[in-house]
Amino acid sequence: MPYCHQHNVLTHMSEEDLERAKEEIKTNMVLPCCHTKMIILKADEDYFWTTDHLRK
């Protein structure tokens, strides 16, 4: 992850929030590892598209 440099982070995202992200509704998610807010623009079964660049 870009904020705390962990490769794998378990999130506490609810099913409702995930479904909203899949419908391309902006969804906030706070990463438990570094307490940083990420804005998800859309999602699918494997990936999140966010407002920040997550890979370099």
C-alpha cells in the first residue's frame, strides 16, 4: 500500500460499501494499518480504482 508500505492489508469494508463501490459510487475506506482515508471510485471482484496512485 502506498501509505504504510504493507503488501497485504485486511480491510474492514462492509458488503454494502463494496456494492456501492461496484456501482461506481465514491466510497471512503480507512486503512486500519495506517489510519489513512482512501477514496474508492469504483471496484470489481479483484481491484479498487482510487483517487490516489497506489502503484509506482
